[in-house]
Amino acid sequence: MPELPEVEVTRLSFASRIAGACIESVVLGKPLRWPLGCDPQLLVGQQVVGVRRRGKYLLVDLQNGLLLVHLGMSGSLAFSENAGSAGKHDHFDLHTSHGLLRLNDPRRFGAVVFAPTQNSPQAQKLLGKLGVEPLGDGFDLATFCALLKKRRVPIKQALLAGDVVVGVGNIYASEALFLAGIRPTTRCARLSRVRLALLHQAVRSVLTRAVEKGGSTLRDFSNAQGESGYFQLEAAVYGRAGQPCRVCGSVVRAIRQGQRSTFYCPTCQKP
């Protein structure tokens, strides 16, 4: 699944090129996870003001309203001036005066949803319970510690929940916990403020590095220009079960947590 870095990399790859464009037509393919929520003709003639991100959602701001885009499990966006005909897995085409924005999603867990404003029920249903942005100024250490100290679940599960800090998915939770030296199974309430401060710093550091490397391409992720990411090539533990730790040489282990794979070093990461 595309995580926060992949979504941010996607945004950066087309936001400046589509800004100011006029929507000329909208073509819908097979139904996605959620319906568009408006007559596609309502979008025609509107200008694209800009593109923002909230967690794993892209917010395409229009003159009147906005589109909330989620890439689901396997979705990707492409933006091109000379796109061909829609393929089998192309389910949303936004034709603009600057080019075509196309959502390709083989599993159709992604979505494009129209909302009149970011505060409207349609938008708040998707965004209202999201935690703080880890790359923004609002990612406050004191609040981070206070919220996690109330939790009795394993720390990796708390990170994935998205209500304390948003967008830290499976790959980057494993990597941040390694960098902070914390075992993924350690319960939040047991962690000292010192260790949580290390994790706070690690979350920001890992996500920033992932954006710099273009995200992670494990199967088929690419940005809106068709470029792959390379963060996975320097991952410390994710996807490296059975291989030696890059720091201490111990064998990296894999376990299941909440139906997701977790990777960690039993030596570098303490309970």
C-alpha cells in the first residue's frame, strides 16, 4: 500500500504542473471504493487551484470544492500531456488544459471523492479522525508522549492506528522503531519519555528520508511521472527477515502483528 512518503512524492511530481489548469472533462471507469459523490459534469469548467496532502489523502483544491484522492492498496496516479486510451485498470480520468490526471488501481480499493469544503461531512468522514502530520510543525513531542503513554497496545500497533500520528504505515513504522531501538511488541505505557523522544525523532527522520528517496517501490509504485522509489534499497529491517542486521549482524526476525508483517532486530531493539 502506498504510505505517506509515496503519497507525498506523488503530490510533488504533478502538483506544480496541474496548478491553474481548467478541467475539460471527467471520465469514470469501474466503481472504486467510494463513489465520486457528485455529477462529473459539476467539475467541468472548474480550475485546479493546487494540490495538498493530508495523511495518505491527496486534496485537489478546485475553485468550488475539492477532490479527495486515496490510492488504496495498489493505486497510482499519472499526469501526462499525451496519455493514451484508458486501460483495464484505469478508473478515473481528469482531463485538464494542462494534461490528463489518471488513477490506475488494479484492486479498486482507491477512491476519488468530491467534497464542497474540507469541513463538509463528506471530507470529515475521511479526514476528521486523522492524527497530527509527522512532517509538519504540529508534530509536538509533549503531545506525542502524552497520547502514547495512555495506550496499552504494542507500540507498532499504536503507530499504525493513525490517530496519534498520521501516515506512519507498515514499512516506516518498522524502520522508525529500529532507528529508535524499540522492540515493536513493547507496550506504549512501558516506554519512558526518553525512548519516546527517540521514536518521535526517528519517525520524522525516516519519513523525510523516504520522501528524499522517492518513496518505496516494492511491487509497482511509481509517481505521477512514472518514476520508481528507492528507499527500500536502504531499509534496515523491513523485508529483510533472515538477513543480517546492518548494524550488529544479528538475524533480522519477522513476526505477525494485527495481520501485518513486522520486522525487527532482536539485538538492536530492546523491549
